[in-house]
Amino acid sequence: MNWLLDLTPDEWNAVRLSIKVATVAMIASLPPGILLALLLARGRFWGKTLLNGLVHLPLILPPVVTGYLLLLSFGRRGPAGVFLAEHFGIVFSFRWTGAALACGVMGFPLMVRAIRLSIEAVDRRIEAAAGTLGANPLWVFVTITLPLILPGLIAGAILSFAKAMGEFGATITFVSNIPNETQTLPSAIYTFTQVPGGDEGALRLTLISIVISMVALVASEVLARRVGRRMDIE
Amino acid sequence: MTLSVDIRHRFGDFAVEARFESAGRLTALFGPSGSGKSTLINLIAGLLRPDKGRIAVDGRVLVDTEARIFVRMHKRRIGMVFQDARLFPHISVAGNLRYGRWFTPSSERYAKMDAVVDLLGISHLLDRRPAKLSGGEKQRVAIGRALLASPKLLLMDEPLASLDEARKAEILPYIERLRDETKIPVVYVSHSVAEVARLASDVVVLAQGKVAAAGPTEAIMQRLDLLPAEERGEGGAVLDTKVLRHDEAFGMTVLGSPAGEIRVPKLAMAAGAPVRIRIRARDVMIATERPAGLSALNILAGTITAVRPGIGPTVEIAIDCNGAIVLARITEQSKHTLRLALGQQVFAVIKTVSFDNATTGAGLPAEADG
């Protein structure tokens, strides 16, 4: 156990950074994820298939391609990057925020899929009943739909978190591999494997990343079961 | 309250074209399945938007396609009880009941939690989850939930159709109580003669998307030809009576009506209580002289006011018994043998045992509030 926890400062930073990046990526993806899932589950509009394809793109493209596309659009000279830097002071390139963006984008299709499925399973007649009781569509969503899709939300969030913990290709392409700034667990493991005598560090970080992923998975299972039991839908 | 509806709506190759007005305490939309009653009630609730037409409640226009008015359902303040209770599965019974209050302006909240819970006998269910309730309990909670939103009009879409007979008998008294003790006008969709005869003050009969007849329940129920084929056996006169006294020795209740005393199996009601009974036309025999040596206990004297052809080899005969109309369905042969004719003095004979819970109403079960 001592051997496992006896990390160098750089290794600790990689662990902390990974958890921070994955958490921010997950939380920031939730609102747009819910919105898009709602649109895809309920909306009827021209170009829905196209939108669905776009959302799923990061799942099928090589991660390096996604990372490069992010670099082109959100990089220092990319149009979106310039716009956000000038108007909001948000800079992505070679910062941990860029790693979070890359991880969020890569996990987005998984999150949207999980939420969309749970929205499609909601009985719309129950929502109509809330409408006859005086709730406007927004209140119906907040008080009825949202609680009913909570298990799906949790599943989607955990998938996104797990994906972010493991994301490598898009992150390293977009924001490189800078210790203390963009070096997440996978990047750190990769770095260890590239230097002589780095095997021990690589193994340590590998074990830590397994533990974090398992904890997240078990936590989501427990949470989903508790929510499910509370609702007790026939 | 006056509800006025005049709409045209198409869905696929089915069209509803209905026009009626009603000011009743409980107006039944009555007809076989596929007659357009549910479409009509969904239009009134605002769950559907009509192709054309106008709907107004007490002068407040909810839909007017010509004036481009469409009040959205959450602004209508019209309560709705669905066939499947549609309780919110993630909230307790108490939470379900309170839901509509949040969206009712406080100046318009007339429904009181305690009163509604008492009215429906659901005080012991408040902490439970909807999944733990029986079908009848769910439906009572759904009625309470709609009432507690303090609606201006309550719509009930076949609220008993998915329940078995025992559960129906459990809920009917509560709906009667709701009709008599609250001031909320009710529109009640049903295909059952028993429910309509027992509950409704007014009936709108629908057939193939059109209004076939509309009027007070007693008058509409006389028209056996309006009933759907499978319900025709249930058709008959509807009489409003009063409990005169109970005959404890023989387990009977004596009801007073303009036609005279009517003996029915004992009812759990106090003397003086109003009881609406339905006398199935097929249960009524006709005698040309006052019969003697007969087991049937109810013999009502009257005059034949109408003779109408029935289905198959039957005729339907209306007998005016001192102002109360009793219907009898007899065979063509009996009519011929007895030489029955308009204006003739006859006796209507009804066995006491032909009355049952479905025709007299069982009253509230004694342990209702337990």
C-alpha cells in the first residue's frame, strides 16, 4: 500500500488534474447534454438525423482527428478560440481547460445517448397530467421529467466521467502533455513508458486509475439503485 | 356553470362534429367506444387542439379558432381524472395531492386538503408511494389531486373503466359525494348505463362523432334506442326516490316515489336520504288487472303512454305511473295476447330481487374512513 501511495509530486499532480478535468468535463457537459438529448428524443425538425450524426462523431472519428479539429477551431488562432479569448477571457490552448474541453467532447455522445434513452422511456401521459394541474412546460420538466430521468442522468454523467479519465488521443493532440497543466493520468503513464526505468511509475498510475474508475462505477450503481428504489415504478 | 362546445375535429378518417351546451351538476358524455367522447374531453381539457370551433366555460372562451384563441391546458384551470390514474410515481400520495396547489393563485384556492382527504377517505394513504396503492385507491387519489388544484370544471375520462366491479362499487359513492358536496361542475365520460343513470344530472349521447341526443338524465334514459347494443339490457327508467323506512324483519328498504312505494333489498342509508334507482325495462312485467297471489312485491298502477318497437321480437312500453315513467320491455306476442294499447290502464310488476347494487347504489361502505 505504501508503495502504491508513495507518489512523486508530479504523479500526484497528474492524479489531481485528471480528477479535476474529468469532473469539470462531466459537469459542463450536463446542461448541453440534457438539452440535446431532449431535442433528439422529442424534437421533430429538419436535419435531426444530421444533428444526431454530429453528436456521435467523436465516437467514430479517431481521437487524434477530434483533437486536431479542436486545435483548429479552439486553438490560439482558431475562430472560436479567438472569439472566446477576446470576449470572455477563456483560453483553451495548452491549459487544463482545454483538456477538459477535449474530454467533454469525447464523452458527450455517451452522455447524450444515456439521457436520451431515459427521456424516451418517460410516460408522456404523466407529463400531460401535470399540465392539467396547472404546471407550464418548464415546471413539468423540472418537477416530473427531470426526477423521472435521474437514473439515466446519473448513468450518462458517470460514463462521461469515466471516458474523461481515460481520454488520451484528443487531449494530447489539442493541449499537448505539459506536467502540472495538461498532463492527465493517461498522458503521465504514456510519458513513463517512454523513459528508461519508468515501468514502476507507469504501473502505479495504472493501478490508481483502475481504482478511480471502479469507485466511480460502483458509486453510480449504488446511486442509481437508490433512486430507482425510491421511485418504485411499477 | 355553462359549458358550450361547438367543434369539428378530424383525425385520420374519424371525425368528431359536436355541438352542445350543458349547465348540469354532472354532465355525462355517453356513447360506445369510438363515438368520440374521449376526443371531446381532451379538446375541452386542452390536450388537443380542434381543427375548427369554439369552447367556452361560463363565458370564458378557451378555444375559438376563428378569433385565433387557444388557452393552453395549464392555464385553463380544468381538472382531469384519467382512466389510468397517472399519479406521479416519484412523489408520495401527499405530494401528488399537493402538486396542483403550487400552480393555483392563492386567491383562487378553494379546495382544502383536509376536506378533500376526508371526502375521498384517503387519510391513511398519505405517506405511501403510488406504486403501493390498489387500483381503486389510485383512482381516489387521482380525483383528490385534481380537486386540490381548485379547478373551475372537473373532467373525468372513464375513471372506472379499468377497475373490476368491486372497485367500481368502492369509488362510485365518492363520486356521488363529490357531485353533491362540492360545487365543482363535472363532465363525466362513460359507456356504462349503470354509471350514467346513477351519477348524471344531464346526458349528452354521442354516436360516431356526432351528438345523437342531449337532455336531463331521466328523459334520455327513456330512449332505449339511444343505448349501444351491448348495454341495451341495462336500459330502463330512472326514478329519483327517497328512503321512507327500513323493513328490518325482511331486510328490505321501502322507497317513496310518485308511482308509489317501491321495495328494494336493504340499503345502508338513513330515512329521508335521496336514492336514484334504475328499473331495467327487461325486469318489468305488465298485467292488465291487479295481480293477486304473486311473489313480486312492487305493483305500480299506470297508463300506457307509448308503445315503441324494440330489438328483435320485442316492444318497449312506457307506463305513466302518476308522473313517473316506467319502461317495460315485453315480447311482441305478449303485447298481442294482452291487446295492449295507448291510454290503457295497466299494472307494472317489478320483483324486489331484480334491484341490485348497480341499480340502487350501495351507499358508502361503513369502514370508508378507516
